[in-house]
Amino acid sequence: MVARTLYEKIWDAHVVREEPGQPTLIYIDRHLIHEGTSPQAFAGLKAAGRKVRRPELTFAVMDHSVSTKNRLLPVLDADARGQFEALERNCAETGVHLFDMNSKNQGIVHIIGPELGITQPGQTIVCGDSHTSTHGAFGALAFGIGTSEIEHVLATQCLTQFKSKTMQVEIAGKRPRGVTAKDIILAVIGKIGIAGGNGYVFEYTGEAVRGLSMEGRMTMCNMSIEGGARAGMVAPDETTFEYMEGRPFVPRGRDFQEAVTFWQTLPSDTDAKYDETLILHAPDLAPMVTWGTNPGMVTQVSERVPDPGSFDDPVDREAATRALVYMDLKPGTAMEDISLDRVFIGSCTNSRLEDLRAAAKMVQGKHVAKSLKQALVVPGSRVVKAEAEAEGLDKIFVAAGFEWRDAGCSMCIGMNDDVLLSGERSASTSNRNFEGRQGKGGRTHLVSPVMAAAAAIEGHFVDIRKWNNVDGAE
Amino acid sequence: MEPFIKHTGLVAPLDRVNVDTDQMVPKQFLKLQTRQGYGRVLFYDWRYLPGEKPNPEFVLNAPRYKGASVILARANFGCGSSREHAPWAILDYGFHAILAPSYADIFYNNCFKNGILPVTLANEQIDELFARTEKKEGYRVTVDLQEQVVTDDNGLRYSFEVDPFRRDCLLKGLDDIGLTLVHEPRISAFEATNLKHPAMYEAVDVKHHSDSPQSARHN
């Protein structure tokens, strides 16, 4: 038999119809939706007189515009309220599962899918959200789609797709102290650029990836889209199976054993061929900080803001010049000298229990710098929030001067009232530093949770490798 | 969906790489429930000064580009968020075709679902088009999907590639859900064979609706 990659195995297992010269019709195992991009899809479906084909395979949650303060208060934003009501109505009419804003399982769609075991190895998973790539951490093929495609999946449980090329992204060797999954993926994007993965599905391999927890793997896969890739994947292994067992939507007992046996067939065959291979050496990596207006504009914390003149390509030079104007940064400024107005620990990239534990460890017994206007911790889900509270992490954060909030997308996208004001600068554990992403005129620097936590304490970026409470590699 | 066969129109140059969909439609406009009406907010933060006063520095506000229906853009156009509000806004503003060296994946897909033709041309061709647009006020091109060619009145003629299936859908304005539903028996057959696999398709536990008293973890 021909050796196949993880991607090819999942693809082959989901082909419904294949004809030469046409895109392939593939079956979708799990469809996740949220209030922001789904109302038009339901409306289109209704207008065409079509039904939801498999409502039991679609899962809905309210996350993008939810308040992270008091959920029991009325939603004042009429547009947001309209979307919540539409989702509620659409789910009730079609039989789609809904985790509404008061559900104990509510949270960011990409946090709750894995947490509830809805996400499983070998599946095809789509959602009207580009960070759907997160779920690839389980050895699933997961990618973001537009609203027309949401409607297509609702109506047919399938999508027409063109096969992607595959890129093996190997992170060789062990992670050094202070370097997290976030730093690895930022380094990857810094290396290939934000369009470097265009047309590809990434498969992350190598010792450093194997050594990551599921949380870390999710962080890496989450940001695959920021490198332009359609999806990112990690082959399932014992770490995956251990994470899966006992979650609500995961099979139990003998069925679980059977599932594991199947999951074990998924990893790429040893002699499988990738279209491209990129190798990064983990020991060379360092904590990363973005300096510009896309995630590829990134450098090590010990470095300086680059001089646009140092870029060979005139297009890059122009983009860097524009970015530095927007970011109000001067070339040559040490990254550690950049001071901050707000710190945000949250988002589908970095708001899981492991992230909060690591950040809490950095701030325990310390206090947020006086110069900071706000330091925010937004757990990715209500389950994460409850687990963190059971460990007392909320108390550590609050004692250190952080605000401890309810679950949602929050300041990553600023669709609720958690925003940056014009001219403000943030250290953020989220995934996009585009102009205005966290609020019009806001300036975002992407970092890991431990880097954000330390920056909150000092009021500016710090090289956490200088701190003695930073974890080692594994 | 309106078919796209051939379009002639004024070209507006947007000379920036990596224009992301957050710029096309900022988040505050993602809370609506329609597919229409986003033209007014296209490139909102670039286009308007406080109080929605047109920003004279932004290219689309220049009088010479009023009524433009073809966007000339740089590499990786439409990167970032999957929001289909971006192509909705582009179409609603009056654009029917985009000329760029490359596009981000999801945005590219979304264009075809909305009757917008994203044409991919070589970097040098895009450079030449920028030069011509800059030089001649009222510069227009014809984008012909049937012939797969971009032309102007001065002899420019660039052919382009596009996937034949996507081309056909756009030429005919086909509803791709309808196209897929033609294969309903195949979908049913796939489900009959595969949906039984417990690891992949069946939630064995209770469904967690908002009124469920249980927490996510059973332990």
C-alpha cells in the first residue's frame, strides 16, 4: 500500500464523491457554529426551503460577543442581543445542540470542542471561524469556512474541497526554558511569513511537538492559519488518548479501546512523502514578541525593533515602515523597553488551564505594575474557569491586580466591551495583531501567557528567562 | 448568485500587501444578520475619520476612483479572519473583480460563493497594472472569465488561470448547495457505511444543553 500522511488518511476516509477535474465532496464529521457568522447561513437555508441534514453533528455556542462580566445582566448591545436570539431560535428550530451564554459548558468554540470531547482524532471538523485549525492538535482535519460554506454543511453535511499540499513542520530537539508552544508557532510564522503556508496543510512533528501537552499542541495548530495554512495537525499519540478518555462526547469502555485502536492507525506512515518540509531547531528558540501589524512581524524578546531598511524586499520594507508608524515604534528600540497599557491573557490560542497555571505561577506574590491601566484574565471556557478556581488561580490573579472574568473571545477581537482604546498598547496572548484588531487604533503585541504575565508585573516586556521561576522544557 | 461572465470597469489601486479581512470589515460590523449593506463600512477604519468623515488620504475616497468596480491589490489579499462579510462588503460597494498576485485561502473561496472573480496575475503584471492605473485617470480594464483574460484599451492582454469547476459555477451563477444535493444518494450511502463508527460519529454521553445541570467533566 502507498505510504500516506495523516492528512491523506483523513481525506481518503471522507471522500463522498470524486470526479476528475472537479473538487472532491468530503463528509464533515463535526460542525461548530457561533453567533457571529451563522445567522445568514440559517436565513439562507430557510429562504431556500432546506433543512439541516444532521443536526446532531452541529454544535453551537455563544462566544464572540458575550460579556465577560455579569451574564445575568441584560445584553445592552442590541445587535449582539439580536445575534444571540437568532442563534437560540435557529438551534431550537433545527435541533442543533446549543451551549448558550449561561451554560456551564459555555466557552470559546475552539476551547469547548476539545474539552467536551466533541473534537476527536481522524475527524473532519469545520467552523465559520479561521481558528478552527486548533482542533488539528488531535489529529483531525479542521479548518475555517465562510458563511456560504456553513450553509452548505448545514444542508448537506459535506463540503466541496480541493486537496491541499502538505508541509511537515518539524521542531527538532527539546524546548529550552521559558519557550512555550506560542513561541514555537510565532517562530514558525516569523520564518515562513503569513502567506508561507498558503495552499498547505501543516503537520507538526519532532521531539519538541511530541513533548507538548494537548494544550500546547492546540496553541500551535490554532495559529497555523496565521501562517496562511488551511489547517495544522499533530498525529495522535498517548498524550492525545489520555486527554480524550472520559470526556462527555468520547466513547466509553470497550468502544473507547476500539476508538484508540483506530486512532493509532492515523499517524503518517514512516515513508510518507510531504510536499515540503521545514525544520526548526527548538534549542535555538527564545520567547517571542511581535513588533508589527501581523503575526509574522515577530522577534525574540532579547532583540530590537527592526529597521525597515534592513529588509531586502521593497514590499516588506514598505509594510514594515507602515507597521512601525501604526505601532508608534522606533527602529532599534529594545523589545524589553516597550511599555504597555493593558495586558490580556485569554483567547482560543492561550486560555486553557495550563496557560492560566503558567501565568499564575509568574505573578504569584507579585503585583501588576502601577503604570498599567488593566490586566485581564479571561478563561477560555466556564469549565476552565471552574477548574482554575478550584485550584485557587483566580485568587492569585486577583491578589496580583488582575481582573478575573467569565469565558469568551473578549479582547482578542473586542466584539464585547473588552477593547483597547486608540493609541493604547497591549501584551496579548491572542493570535492577531492586525491594525485595530483589539480596538480601533489599538496596538497589539502577541506573546505567550508567561511573557504576558511577566510584562504585566513589570509594565514592559521582560525576558522571562531571567526569572528564576520559569519552567524548564518538559 | 449573480453569474460573472465579463466585466469592464474602473480600477482602484490598493497598494498594500497582506490586506486582512479585519480591515475590510472591522469587528463592530459583524453583529448584523444580513448579507447586504456592508458596502458602506468596507475598509471602515482606513476610509473614515472620526464622525464618519471620509479620510482624504485613503485611495477609495479620491474622486478619480469613484465608481470603481475592479480592485487592484497586492499579495496575500484577504488574509486573516474567515468572515464572509469581507466579500459581501466588496460586492456591496460595487466591486466585481479583484486583481492580485495571491490571495488568502478562505477569502479566495468566499469570493467565488458571492459572484466575485479574484484574478491571480504575476507580480510583474500587477506592477504594470499599478503603473497604468496611476498614469491614466479613468483607467479601465475588462475581465473576461469566458476567455480567461484581462484586457485594456491600450493593448494590454493578460491571460489567467482559474479552476475549471469554479469558473463554470461563476459563469452560470450556480448554487453549489443545489449542485451537492444532486449527489444526495452518495451522501446517504457514505453515511450508511460510516456513521456507525462509534469513535467518529456518536456522542455517547448526554447532550449538554444550557439547562443541563451537569458539568463538562463526568469525573
